[in-house]
Amino acid sequence: MEYRYGSHTVFNLEYHFVWVTKYRYKVLTGDVALRLRELVRQTCEAFEIQIIKG
């Protein structure tokens, strides 16, 4: 666990995202799933966000 420090604060933020489509249709499969995973990882890298699992 890595803490971040502000001028008067110490914090550790963790988020849990769940992607659910309407009626739980399986649309995030195959090439779409691979491309989405790539985009999410690139975005996280750009904002210095660490992916713990997934």
C-alpha cells in the first residue's frame, strides 16, 4: 500500500470499477475487450494510476 502526502494530509485512494451493460449483454468480448483493456491501461499510465488487479 502506497500513501500519498499533501501539505496537511496523508491519503490512500482505492477505486473499484464494475462495467455492466444493459441487461448484462456480453459486448465486451474479443477484439473489443482487448482494445478496451489497452485503452484503460494507457489512460492509467498517463495519470500515474496503479492497477492492482485485472
